[in-house]
Amino acid sequence: MAHRTWSVQDAKNRFSEVVEAARRKPQTVTKHGKPAVVVVAADEYERLRKLEQLKAPSFAELLLAMPQGDVEFDRLKAMPRAVEF
């Protein structure tokens, strides 16, 4: 089966078929006619995660890339997020 686009309703009604198709090729699920999510096989997801981690700088690299000396930084004008307990 080729790559397919499913509406949310079709994907819910035929979820097993979506899963089987996703094992072969990513499947797009749309909501209100626009792409909402892509269902991919677990091994493909892991491959993409590892690829992303390979490209991400390490914590040490981030620290070493920080400006050194008397450098002023602009303060962010963001409000802290609300935390619920």
C-alpha cells in the first residue's frame, strides 16, 4: 500500500489498517483537511530520534559556545508559566 492520507475519523475507524500501513510507510492523518500527525513504524521513529541526537550539540559544546568575558545579555520579557500542584 502506498503512502496514504487518512481523516481522523477514518483513522479511528480503521486504526489497525493505519498501523499495518505505517509499518511499511508513514501515514498522514488530517484534521479539518490539514495534516495533523504522521504515524510511523516504531523502528523508523527510533532511527529518526537517533539521527536527531547525533546532530544535537552536547551540553559541554553548548557551554563552550557561550560568549566569555564582560558580555551583557538582554533579559527576556517573558512571564513564568503557571505551575499547578
